[in-house]
Amino acid sequence: MATTTPSGVRGGGGRSDTTAATTTMTHAEIMKALSGLMLGMFVAILSSTIVSNALPQIISDLGGTQSSYTWVVTAALLSMTAATPLWGKLSDLFSKKLLVQISLVVYVLGSVVAGMSQNTGMLIACRVVQGIGVGGLSALAQIVMAAMISPRERGRYSGYLGAVFAVATVGGPLLGGVITDTSWLGWRWCFYVGVPFAVIALIVLQRTLHLPVVRRDVKVDWLGAFLISGAVSLLLIWVTQAGDSYAWISWQTWAMTGGAVLLGLLFVLVESRASDPIIPLRLFRNKTISLASAASLFVGIAMFSGTVFFSQFFQLARGESPTMSGVLTIPMIGGLFVSSTVSGQVITKTGKWKAWLIAGGVLLTAGLGLLGTLRYDTPYWHIALSMALTGLGLGMMMQNLVLATQNQVAPEDLGAASSVVTFFRSLGGAVGVSALGAVMAHQVTGYVKDGLAALGPKAAALGHGAAAGGGIPDLDKLPAPFRTVIESAYGHGVGDVFLYAAPSALFALLLCLFIKEVALKSKPSAHAPEAGSAEADAAPAEVPAKA
């Protein structure tokens, strides 16, 4: 039994949310309702990117290693990945507005404590809390938008979200670099600076976002949430630590991978029997949802590899400051901004979306392939062109995979289906950052040893302790020959990371080729006919005719 109640009443006119949800909203009304949501999204993305250019300095100050560097990023991705399906399911049961506000509060708490971190362990724990909040914001943004806007019109507003993503992505590293380079601020303010934005977003959301509250007499599938979180956590811990703390072929490997597989199988078993599962397995009977989820997994690998490792390339391979490191990534963010905005506008006008997915896959594969040739002395125009292609591809794929999925589901499954695609994208990012971070640490160590050996036995003996101790090096404190070795090692290591990430984009492209294009619906999910109604019974016959 489900009941719908208004989550608030509009000031002045007294019109309830239930009424608002059943009438067509104008563009101005939609933009007003989305203003707080987009500000929340800005905060979420800002928190993920603002530390990227500050991380080398943060890890150096806290005495961390390359593994710590990777885990500061992976911890947030891990908790975001594990929490995403839970947020999606809760949005099908409770007030979406309240959930967005709760996720913002969780983010603020994690950020404030993260800024007080005294060691990498404390910072990683705070990043877990941050990730839970960011996971809610990322999943709920798409869900709230789908509840108000039809799939046909949603491409336009997805483009706006993509633009917000691009601005926060480019603004985060720039702001983080400036804060880190400012002596009277320091890197701790990278965590504090997002708090005022989050508070403003809370106030704006309270005043502008009005949606009906759907309440059902069901229980949240906490066991399913625990099992999927445990499976993902074990997998990521294994990928990150293997080859460093223990051998790839060892009892730890067998224990962790076996445990992850066991928890995954238990999750499938529990979900198949749950009355209201956190991830309804029946969704995967839909070919589009299955293919879009798998493609999102590989897009996540490509997306996060680009945003995480560029800071190390520009700072440790080319000796740039944190601020300049952010400036130099603008071509990638510019490409993402342009493609997400333009593709959203065109999709709204034409109703066609598959061609954008295919074009995005081609550009993303080409961009990562070119980035795979990076070295510390690669001309910047070559890097800029490769970054622009990568950004164009990402902008065409990210939002449109969610759009294709939302167009295929009933209103009651909207939250779960949207969060499934977001979950797989976050999972791909978490696995990608963990695996590629481990690869990079191994490659850099090897290149450093080779470079030092080339300097001769005496130089190698002196430089090994100064430059190859396992931590993030401070280039300014290294003698010139050793500095060149470190820069060359990081340049080559980051190039290898992109080269290994390129096949993931190719796999995403191949999966998109098999997604069948279905005409976008002209009504929002809140207007969709209920099962058993005459309009619902006619819907299956209409879709093939339009397609």
C-alpha cells in the first residue's frame, strides 16, 4: 500500500506538492526547483575534485605513501559506491527532499572533521563519511530530476547538470590549488571551503524543492546493503594492497577475492528473495538497463582515471604548482562542458540519444589512447588535444546512459534503476582508481630504479634513499639528476595508467552499440500511467511505433 502526501506547500498560493507534481511545470518553475539541487551537486563534485591538486602536498605533510594517496581517493569512491543503491531505494520510500538534505549534512560533518586530520588514517576515515554524503547527492540529483521532467525534456536539464559537473570539476582543482598555494590558508581549507556552499544549498532546497512524498509499508533491505558493501570493500582492499603488502598470488588474495565472491553470491540470493530489494534483480531482465549498467562501469574507470592522476602528472612529472596543475586541465573540462550541454539540447529537440553515446565512446577511447603516450617532456598541445577528446567523450556518455535507463522503467523503480547506473559508474571509478593506482605505484618504482641505475652505482646508492623511499617526493629538495629521474618516472607511470584505462572506454563503446534506441517519453515519471490502466496497457504497442 502506497500513499502520497505533499512534502510542503508553496508559499502564497497554497498549492500542494501533489498538485504541482501532476501538472506540467514551466521552464522557469523547473529551474527554480532544480536550483538547490544543482548547488548540492556542485558541492558534491567540488568535494571530489578540490583535493586532487592538493593531494601531493597533503600526503607529504601527513607522511603518507603512494598507497595512502590512492586510498584517500578510493575511500570516498568506495563509500559512495556502497551507499548509492541504498540512497536510491530510500528515495522510492521516503521524502526525496529530506534525503537530499540529510546527504548534505553528512557531507558537511565529514568535511569539517577531514580538515582536522592529523594523519592519513584519520583523513581516509573522514573521506568515507564524505563519500556517503556525496553518494546521496549524486544518486538523488538524477532521481529528483526524473520525478519532475519527462525523458524527452530531460536531456536539456541533464545538460545543465553536466555543465554544473564541468564547472565544479574545473573549479575544484583550481580552487584547491590556490588554497594550497596560499600560505595563510593551507590545504585544510580545501575541506572547509565546501561547507558554506552546502549550508546555502540546504536553505535553497528547503525553499524551492517541492515533491510529493511516497510512503509504502515496506522495510529497507539492510542485509542486502550490508552484503553489497562488504563485497565491494573486500574487492577494493585486495586490489589496492596486492603487490605491495602481499603478493598477488597469496593466501590473502584468495581470502579476499573468495570472500568478495561469497558475499556477492549471498547478495544475489538475498535480493532474489527480498520483498523489496535494494537492487531489484528483475531490472536486469531489461537489456537496456543491463547494457547501460555495464557501460557505466567502464565509463567510471575512464572518468576517474582522468581526474585523479592528472594532478600527479603535472606536479610530479612537470614540476607545476597546484594552481597551475588545475589550469592545465581546462581542455578536458571544457570538452566535457561543451559536449554535455550541446548533447542535452539536441537530444531534447530530436529525441535521439544513441548516436551521442557512440560518438562519446569513440572520442573517449581515442583521448585515453593518446594520453597513453604521455611522458614528462610531452608537448602541452598534444596533452591538451588528448584531454579535450577525453572530456568530449565523457560529456556525451555519463548523463545519457542514465537517461536511457530512466526511459525504460516504471515510476516505482525510478530511484532503484537510476542508482544502479550510478552505482556501477562509481564502482568502476573505485576499482579503476585502486587498480590503476597500484599499477602506477609499481611502474613508478620500477622506472625510478632503472633511472637511478643509469646514473651509476654511487649515484644510485645516494639517490635511492632520497627519491625511492615510497613516499610522495618533494621535487624542490632533490638534486637535479635525481629530480629528472623522478619526473621521468611519474610521467611514464601516468602514461601507463591512461594506456591501461583506454580498453575500458572501448568496452563501453562496444556495449553501447547493442543498446536499442527507444523513443524518449514525453511525460515525467510522476505522470506515468499505473499498471493495469488503459493507458499503461496501450503503452507497449505505442513504443515500437514511435521507435
